[in-house]
Amino acid sequence: MLTVAALYVATGGCYFNLPGVDPWDEARDARLYPGPHPVVAHPPCQRWGRYWFGGPRVRERKQLGDDGGCFTAALASVRRWSGVLEHPAASHAWRAHGLTPPRPGGWCVADDVGGWACQVEQGHFGHRARKATWLYACGVELPSLPWGASQFTAPVERMAHRERLATPPAFRDMLLSIARSAQEPHG
């Protein structure tokens, strides 16, 4: 089984204690990942999403993209070692890093260095909300995924913070499968 590095994952979360997975949580600082394994990257999204400024009740406004270089490092790892990066749909990180946002319905060219992008909903993989997500993949086989709207049982706004952020095991497994399809390091 090809080892995959899972970057920017929760300590003790769904990527821990899996055979063939090398998890990099905050303590390991995934910005320093030296390779050589393909990656699944979940860079922090707080400074790139809808409430990048901190939300409606914030006292001190945050800076757009101020994630300490995490998205930049995650993108570089996917391009260098092959794999897949996930971020919320409509993430401001895509345009800031010169990536073409995906269109619904399949994979499309994301950049001029071999990257591909798509939009998929985590509701297809067991999340209780639709949780639209953009994927960026490089140096891997691009699978057909369930495109379009998923069924959901709860609006994301009514979920606890931990549940909103959780990666469903079936989604994790699909991302690991994409990373394991890597041919050779891309860079």
C-alpha cells in the first residue's frame, strides 16, 4: 500500500491510526513537509472563506488569507509530491493563488502546471450537510465522482463547529484513493 501524507489534519482525527497514512497535525507543522509521499491536504480555511474577517461579531477584523502560509505550502506539496487538496467551495485562496475555480459537474483545468479542479459535495460521502468542497489534484488519476447536489439532513449553520469541520470517513477514503493513484512526484 502506498503511503500518503495527510497534511493539516486534526490531532487524533480520522487520518490517525490508519495503515499507510502519515498524519501531519498542527504540532508537526505540515508547512515543513519534506516529502516523498503523495499528499492529501486540508489547509486551514478560516481566513479564506465567507467569514475570513472573523464573522459578524468579531471585535478585531482579520486579514484575508492570513493563514501563516498554510495554503501556499499545501499547494506546493500537492504539485511537488502529487495528490489532492480540499478547501470549501468559493474559497478566496483559489484566485489568490492563480487557480481557476471549478465549474460544477466534473474536473476542469485549474492551472498551467498540470492541476485539475472540481466541486463535490461531502453530503454524498456521509456528511449531514451538503458541504460543497473544491478539490485541486495534480499528478494523480482523476476519478468520476458523484456530481451535483447531495441529500442532507441538517443545514450546516445549525451544526456544532466540530461537526461542520469533520471529514466523513468515506470522503477521507476517496481522497486517500486519489492520492494513492499518484504515478511519481510531480515536481
